[in-house]
Amino acid sequence: MRAVLLAATMALALPFQAVADPARVDSLIDATRLTEVLGVMREEGLSYAESLEADLFAGQGGRAWMGEADRIHALDRSLADMRGSLTETLIEDTIDPAIAFFASPLGQKIVAAELSARAAMLDKEVDAIASEVSAEKIAANDPRIDALRRFIEANDLIESNVVGGLNSNFAFYRGLVDGGAFEGDITESQMLAEVWEQEAELRVSSEEWLLSYLGLAYSALNDAELEAYIEMSDTEAGGAFNRAVFEAFDVLFTRTSYELGKAAARFMTAEDA
């Protein structure tokens, strides 16, 4: 936020460029198994929609609400969001190195490990265990935690997650307001101020989640393999790929959050009627 939408801070880092070759973008999507990742994230989104119902209009949503959530998180829409953004933001000269890395045996091992961990953490028990293991390793000064933190820093993951989280929260709030969930006028400045208050808590929770998730995912990698991934992340291609992916996720989450907020407003006002 910082008086402007934080999404702009990511775009400013990217130079003006021509649209990337859609066929090569699709090759990168295939190499990173992005469609499968989006499938797992769709399940996360549906689970979040259930919690929203419980918090905002308990017992009033039912099939209609989950139908809205299913439409908003439809895989074809999410993939279109990601493909469109990646085509616009990927730097042409860095696409082939990224494809080469993620299509390699190590790259495919990494992608499979990340996908498997994300799917496993849909289970709350697995999520809790991953968090406990991470906390134990931190307390024991385990060298793997240092490696994970260097990976997080190389990819600027905490800042990117905080930016994405704040933008998503703002979009959801704006959807609620546009949908008429609140009486009276709420200005954009008021919305921004309220969302920005979440920044510190979001930063802490982002680091905790990243260490838990990456710790689980990269338990499949030996030290040399993880170091190779960190080194790739520090390259121009790795940095460009990472920035483009996070900008694409920001586009996706902003859209889904706004639509969820606007849909939730209809159920909230129906409950009050």
C-alpha cells in the first residue's frame, strides 16, 4: 500500500519489453507443472471459501456459495490469468534458461517435490507437523534452516508474499465494499489504512509458512541439489522468472479475491435482509 497499490512496486522492476513467445511460455508452464500447481491452489481457495462462510455468513451460503467459489477458482480461468501475465512479463532472453533448468532431472525433482508438499499441506495435520518440524529445526540451529533462508532471500519470497497478501486483502475488502456489504461510504484511503495494519503480522506468518512449506518440500533434496537451486535463483534468468511468476500470481489473487469479496457481500446483505 504505502499510499499506492503495492503491485506497482513489482512492475517497476521490470523493463519495457516485447510480449514473450506464447509457445515458449507454454513450454515453461509445462516444465513447471503450473497447471497442477493451480489445481492444488484451487483446492486451497475452496477451503478458504468455506472458512469465509463460517466467519461472515455462517449457515447462509451452502451450495450457492460454494458454487460461486468454484466458478471464481475455475482452473481454466486461473490458467488464463497466469498465461496472460507471464506472456506479458517474462523477459524473452531468460525464458530458455528457465525452461532448461526446470525441464532437467533436477528441475523436475524440485517441481515434483514442491507440488507434492503443497498438496500434502492441504491436510491440516500435515501442515501442523511441517510447522512443528520447522520450529524444532530453528531451535536446534539446523544448517538446513540457514540454506532455506538463503533460498528465501535469493527469491525475495517474504517481500513478494507480503505484497501479494496485502494486495489480495485489499482486493477482497474492495469487493465487499463494491458489493454493498457495509453501510455508509468507505474511502479507498480507509481501506488501504486498515489493510496496511496487517503488514507486520503478514510478514511474520509468511516467513513461518515458507520455512514450513520449503522445509517439507526440499527434504527431498540433498544439500548439493538445494545449493544448485539457490545458485540458479541468483542468476538473471532465475530472478526474471521469479518476478514474472509472482506478478502473475498477484494478477490471479487480486482477481479471485475481489470476486470473492463481491460475492460474499451478496450473501452478507441477504442475511441482513
